Amino acid sequence: MIPMLDLKAQYAALKPELDAAVLGVLASAQYVLGDEVAAFEREFAAYCGAAHGIAVNSGTSALHLALLAAGVGPGDEVVTVPFTFVATVSAICYIGARPVFVDVEPAGLTMDPARLEAAITPRTKAILPVHLYGQTADMAPIMEIAGRHGIPVVEDACQAHGAEYRGRRAGGIGVSGCFSFYPGKNLGACGEGGMIVASDERQAKTMRMLRDWGQSQRYHHEVKGFNYRMDGIQGAILRVKLRHLDAWTEARRAHAGRYMRALAGSSRARPPAELVGRRHVYHVYAVRTPERDRLRRSLEEAGIQTGLHYPVPVHLQRAHADLGHRAGDFPVSEAAAREMLSLPIFPEMTAQQIAAVVGAMHEDAHVG
Ligand SMILES: Cc1ncc(COP(=O)(O)O)c(C=O)c1O
């Protein structure tokens, strides 16, 4: 059995450090926010090359607050992509704003800058590209177009901890960047967690208030806020894990290299492209194959877990039918939803496990 990820192996490797971190918080009784969370905010913001970090209770909350702080309100439009996890779009809807979709480009499956300008209207208040699978969107043309229109760019970096675009870290390029620390992420909590990293001090201050009931000081509520605070235990755990993130990323990249070399000859399962100027952190290792569902079944029979990220693009989800889209509106996203298959990748994986996955793919007559 080869799983998609192995969180028990990660815990086993870090047990003494993680146990001590958790016990430290239990003893301090700083269960919500507190010193460990504040230290993690400083450390993770610095890691991303951003001035401020605002820790919250999920990536979805991070997106919600980042859009509010960027000035998005009810009835405004936010331009994003349909080929993403639904949370990207839900955060826009939380505000009562309207998601406006731009299709992705075929190579990286991130926002197609060539289609962006046509989606901008006088109501556009933010642009929300998604750094899918651990590779950033093509940020230079996106920032250029946004700058020309005076529209802030909020990065959905929930899958891209440590990814780089032309030497700059994901999350530190736009006005703010949103991260998820859901357990399976490259940097994962032992529960839910998220963070916004931001360059603008005023926006950072607003988000700090918004996550904590809009308080400037206890029981003095400046704005209508939320209970989006990070737990102390998660902050302490994430500080420990952040120290291992670069080594984990290197391991993921080495695994991706092995997959890439082994799949180079396959005409039926195309490995992901690492695009020029980008450092992919391989949160997801997704190959493209026209026989996706059949290949998935044969890998499952060989004891190999796979995933689908994502089988239905957001514009075709029933939950968002009110937006009035139909099949054919975003053909690149729709083709990706049919053809992308995620293979196991996690730092603790062995070269033998990679060889076993590739072996099972080659045994599948349609792929080899
Ligand atoms: C692209 C993307 N955006 C947003 C989210 C939401 O993060 P969370 O699950 O922490 O709320 C995720 C995580 O699953 C994600 O992958």
C-alpha cells in the first residue's frame, strides 16, 4: 500500500520536538493566540519575504480577511480561476462579492494572464490568482495588468509554502498572500490553521482586528469582526515544522525529479512542467492522462492511492450554479478536471515507492 501522504511518519520523525512544543503550550495556558503564535507569525512572514503575518484558523479565513482588507465589499467583483479548491471562490462569496473567472493556461494550470484584462470591469476590486499544486501563477504579467488598473492582487498561496517566482517567495509578491496549514499541506498543523502575510501595515492592522472580533483592545470593537484566531498549540507545532520545511521541499523536489525521469518516455501520462523562473514545491504531483479514470482504477488495484485535484471546476459546481456558467465556458479548466491525476508525494517517501508507482503505471498497457 502506498498512500498519498503519511502524516504518522512525519510525527514519528519529529515526536520529541512536537511533544515538547505541545506540552509547553499546555503549561503556559496560552491556548488562543499568545507568544508561540506571535513568534510563528514573525518567522513565517520573514520566510515569505513579507513584513507582517496574521495567523488565523484556516486558509479560508485568511482569504476572507485578505479580501476584506484589500477593500472588497458586497456587490464588488473579484477575478479568480475556476480550476481551484472551492474555498478560493467561497471566500469571495462570504463577502457578497461576485467571483469572475478567468481560465487557466494549459502549461501550469494557473491564471492565464492573456485572458485577465478582458475580465476586469469598473467593479473589480481584487485579483486572486491561485498558486496551484505548489507552483506560482505567472505573477509578472498579472502584477503589471493589476498595477495599470490600480487593483490589488491577493495571492492564494494555500498550496505553495516556499514556492518561488523569479526568486521571490509565494505570498510576498501581491499586496497579501494567504496560506493554509491544513494537516496535509507542505507545512501542516495538527488541526486547522492559516495565515495572511502582508506588506501593508494598515491592512495588517485591519486583519489583526478582524480575526479577533474587530477589537482594538478588549471589548472595544472598531469593526464587525470574526472569531478566526489561531490556537496556541498550532502556533507552537508550526514553529517546529517550519524549521523542517526547506528539507521537506528538497525531498519533494527530488521525488518529482525521479517521477519526471521515469515518466519521460510515457506517451500517455505527461509529468508536470516546472516553468521558467519558478520553483515548484510539489504539494501535489499531478500527471496529465487522457485515460485518467481507468489508470486510477488500475493503480488502486496495485495498492497505490491517487487523488483528483479537482474533478469538477468551481464554475460547474452545483453550489455555484447561481453564477450562471455552463460546460464549455472555461475549456482549459474543464479538460484539466478530466485529465489530471495526482500521484503519491510526501517527504518521507522512498525511491523504491516512487519506482513502484511508476512500475505500476508502466504495467498498465495503455500508459507504458
Ligand atoms: C487553493 C486553496 N485555497 C484555499 C484553501 C483553503 O484552506 P483551508 O482548508 O485551510 O481553509 C485550500 C486548502 O485546502 C486550497 O488548496
